[in-house]
Amino acid sequence: SVHSVGKIDAVAANTQHRPAYPLLDVGVAWRRRPATTLTARLRNATDRIYAANAGSGQVYLGAPRTLDVTLHTAF
């Protein structure tokens, strides 16, 4: 999925902003049995460098490309 993050205020006076940007996440799920699902998610698939948060003149970078794999099973 592609989602857009709006502009971020960089200072409390709202006089400086970081621009809006899109992020691409990709995921797939495989149901092995009715009670078992394997899911893989690739977050920030393009490995975009972006500002996740800003304040007091500092910018905090968002997470780089990240792969999450989960196995969910019910008993």
C-alpha cells in the first residue's frame, strides 16, 4: 500500500515545515491451515529517508526498509 504523510512542523512557531511524502509498504499473507497464517511485511520498501518527527530545530528520521515476518496460530 502507498500512504501519504502530510507536512510536519519543524519548530513550535510553525514557521518551518518538512514536506509531505509517500511511503510504500508491501505485504503478503499465506494461510497454511484454518488456524495458522504466515505474514510478511516490507515496510518503507523504497528505503526512503524521511522525517518521522521534528521539533526544536531537530529532525528525527523514520525507520529504514524493514522486513517483518510473523506466524500466527490459534489453539
